[in-house]
Amino acid sequence: EPFVVANRGPVFTQATAGGIHEILIFSPEHDATLGQLSAEQVELVMAALRDRLEEHASQPNLRYTQAIVNSGREAGASLEHPHGQLLGMSFIPRELAEEQARFARFAGSCLLCTTIEAEEDSTHRVIYANDHVVVVCPFWSAVPYEMLVMPREHNPHLHRSPTEDLLAVGEAIRCTLQQLAEVIGDVAYNIVFHSAPYRVGEPYHWHAHIWPKATTTAGFELGTGVAINVISAEEAAETLKVTALAH
């Protein structure tokens, strides 16, 4: 069963102008990453994530919580035991604010709802789909095998999402991580959950990003902010789909 504890080396101090930094321990199994847990264990992890976000949302000094998973040293993991982190902030970080702005500028009903429809029409980049969730290698992928996990039902906030959608997202992440491991082995990766700030709703559609560390970021990327992806989204998706069909 998942267990949440305060981080002993927090990014934020728990104070009015600070925040909350928690560790979400996935299970007692020391070597079981998110992709190696059972479906039932991942359901418990997603339920714990929702419960903590609900608690954070009730804190008047918190405006946003960033939920992340750093798996492997190359992805920034500082503890060997598989875990996630929850960082409750008194401000809205720039990346999230910029993503909100992209939603607001979109001329259609919802950026991600439209993305789901368009990706399913083409099918080239879809690697996992059911009645509740769609996973694609997005056409804007910055790294090989980058994945975008999108619940079908439009909802700005993860913690207010229907239980079946939340659990479906967890299962989609578990399955796609297994596919990834079949293709490139025990690679490090980052998972980032993006949900709307607590006292902000539309326009937004919560989702998760998976960024494998299959390549190394070099000086050009760091110096210019321009990503070099050596594998196209279509090629990555096809490889992952073939792996899924083999099982």
C-alpha cells in the first residue's frame, strides 16, 4: 500500500510563503518501479495521489501542486526505493502558466480534446487507447519515446476526475512503461502530472507527460533551447505498438 511522508530535504518550507514537499512511496517492494507494480498496486498509488491533491487543494496558501516521478539516477532520482514526489507551491510555476496560456489561445473547444480526436483519426502516433484514456507519442516530441497521457473526459483537475478515469490513467502509464522497457530496457524516465491550479479551472485538461532518458542533452540543446530528437514520434509509436501486439 502506498505511503506518504514529508520530505526530509524539502524544496519548500511549510510556511505561509513556502509550500509542502512530500514523498509518495509506491509500495514496500524495494525494486518495483511503477511499470513493475501490479494493476491493483497502481490503483492504490493513483488513489493516494488524488487524496493528497485534495488535501493540498484545501490549503489556502497553496495554488498548485506538481506531482512527479523521477525513476533512475539519470532522471534525478535521489532515493533507490521507487517513489513519487508532491510539491505544493504558493505560486503557479512558469511552465504551467505557459501551458495554460496555450489552452487559452486555442481557437477550438479544448486543446487536448481536439488533440485526442485528431490523433485517433490518423492513428499513427497512438500507442494505447480505451474508453477512458489515450496515450500518444506527440508530434512535438522533444526526446525519443516521449509520451502524452490524456484522459478522454474533459476535466481541469486531476483530483476531481472520476475514479474510473484516474485509475485508467494509472493503468495506461503502467502498460506503456512496460512497452518502453521491452523496447529500450531499464531506462530512466520522468513522469510529470499537469493539473490546473487549485483556484483556476477552464481552459485546461489535466494530463501526464512521460519523458524517457534514452539520450543525453548536450550543449546545443542547453545553449539554444532547441531539442534534437533522433527518433520521430511516428517511428517511436510504431515500435511501441509492435511490442504491445507481441504480448
